Amino acid sequence: MNQHRTPLEAGPRCARWLRLALWMLLSLTSCLALAQDPVQWNELGKDEQRVLAAHAESWQQLDAQTQDRLLRGARRWLSLTPEQRAAAAKRFTTWQSLPDERRQQIRNRYQAFRNLPPEQQQQLKRQFERFRYLPPEQREELKRRFESMTPQERRGFLTALRATQQAENARNNWNRLPEPERAATRAMLESLTPAERQKLRRMMQASTPEQRRALHQRVMAMSAAERSKWLAEQP
């Protein structure tokens, strides 16, 4: 079994949510479309009319935002391969079969996903891809193990996995540094107290890649006394 598990690999419910969330991201449209003039039915292409045939009689009564959402969805559908359409139809059928309460939970989690910084959204997407390509027996084993845990065990397990992911990200960031910078960075870290190192680590973890690079450069440009004073002033 893959030794580098991610939160999505260990959390089947989260993985199922993200699979649906990503499908919604690709197959549906944003509900925040800008207001615009309504589109006349006869202005649509023949293929678009065929996909939207169920809305033909009521099309002129729909507001511009709803028309735009449906039209974008139809165009995305037309751009899919037959295999992709079959997979999307299957996922939609699954969605329709869910209880209302479960759908609302998924909507809430999807909104939480959309509210994440772009970097974290991309990280979740990569983790989902890793989970999706695991052998079926491994996915089922991960689901079985996670669902057999108590809520407290799940929270502890996911906390540990997040810590593992953060450590992996830290190693990747370290490996991206040129060798001369590693030596200077190592010396800088050794000059900090444990509390200062912990504070700096939290700041790095909460930053985007661009912010981390700027923060690294700023800290490295300081003297030891300036760093200590600056870190003491940070929340």
C-alpha cells in the first residue's frame, strides 16, 4: 500500500465529496455569472438546442443568469467525449439519488473548497488524483479502515496526516533551495530559539509559495538581533 497517504486517501467521505465537487467544477457553471441580456432560443446553435430541449418552452421566461448557466453547461457537455459523458451522467445519477441532507452537506463542503486559497485548492485536486488512481482494492481498504474508526480516532488520524503532508511540503520547499542557500538557511535556523523556529514555521505554512519566498528572503536579510526582534513582534 502507498506509504505516503494523504488526507483524501485516508478519508473516503472527503474523497467522495471532492470527486463530486471537481465534477461540479468542470460540468456546471458558476452561480455568479454577470448579468446580461437574455438570449433568444433561435440564437442558440442546433446542438445547443438539442442539449437544452427540455427548456425550449420555458427558455424565454428564464432570467439571463439562469440561461447563461444552462448554456455554459450545455457547451461543456458538447465538448466531452462519449466516455466522459457517460461518466458525468453516472455521477449526476448518483447525485440525484442522495438525500437532501447529504446534498446540503456536499454543497457546504464544496463552498468551503471554493473559499480555500488557490494553492490549497490545487493541492486538494492533486491529492484527489492520487486517490482516484489507486487500485480499487486499496481504495476500498482505505474506506473500510476510515469508516471503522470512532470520530475521535478519525480526527486524530487526519491531524496526523495533515502534519505528514506539511512535513512533506517543507521537505519539497527545502529541496527547491539552491545548495548555497540551504547552508545559509540552516545556519539561520540554528541561530533561532525553539520558540522562534516554531513561529517562523507556522508563518511559512500559512503562506503561499510567493509569500514564502518573500518571507525567506526578508528573514535571511536580517541580522540575528533583527530577526529575534521581528519575530517577537509577530502575532
